[in-house]
Amino acid sequence: MISTNDFKTGLTIEFEGDVYQVIEFQHVKPGKGSAFVRSKLKNMRTGAVVDKTFNAGEKIPKAHVDRREVQYLYNDGANYYFMDMETYDQFEMTKEQLGDAVKYLKDNMIITNLLFKGQSIGVDLPNFVELEVVETSPGIKGDTASGGSKPATLETGMVVNVPFFINVGDVLQIDTRTGHYIKRV
């Protein structure tokens, strides 16, 4: 059990029969009444974010989430297949379980699998991935890095806005937290 006074960003808790991660929290001490903790919690299974207010000092079970390195192998259209890097066991996850992570997965990519009570609840991606541009309109001579943007389709099918000087075949660094273009590699 953990007290709501000990909340910190990234902490995982069991709440209402599911696993949640603390995204934001704020301790509030009003002039009248008792103190409370206002928080934003992200459901680790579904990705949904909920606002929840707890009484200060309230006890909540801490969720123990195991993290294991896995390698992304391939997908067959419906399922995505991974291999545990320690045991070499292969397992599959659905598109719904992975959520937005499918936009960043490349063959043989190493990511972190999140396990709760032996069941996979999602994946943690690196903060940045490098993806190749497979389709974009050609740049026009004289375009600079500071002016405007155009859409570019990456090797995973994801579409991002990039500066005009980016061409087909360029490898880009993409931020997996925001989905934005960072730089050309």
C-alpha cells in the first residue's frame, strides 16, 4: 500500500480493479476542510486518462509492473509478434493492446514489454525512433528549414509534417511521445 501523499509521476497503482500510472498530481490544502490530492491517472491497458481526487493520506495498493526487453518480429495484419530477449519465447499482441505504438514499430526493433501479474498490458517505446520517408512531394529549390511544412509518409505508414527540404529516402528522427518530426538523420 502507498499513501496518496507519496504520489510521484510514473508511479503505477491498482485502482478500481485495473492498473493506472500517475501522470500528474497536485497536493491541495484549502483554507477550510481537509487536504486532498488531485491526480490524472492513465489506464495502462486502455490508455484512457481519468481525473481522480483522493483524500490526503488515503492508502492505495501499489501495482508491481515488470518490464522485459522484447524484439518486435512482424505482424500478420491482425496480430503483432514479439520475442522475449531473455527466454526467446514468442508471443503476440493485438493492435488494440499496442495502441499508438503500432505507428512506430519496425522489424527487429527492441522495446520494453510491460507485464502485470504475468499478463502483457502494453509496451514502452524509446523516446525517439528513426524512420525512413517512403512518400512525400518533392522539395522546391530555395526552400529553407524555417519555412512551412508538407506531409510525409514513413515506412510504418505513419504520416508526419516535415520541412520542405525532406525527400523520399531520408531517415528522420521522430518523437514517440508527441509523434512530431525532430530532425533528419
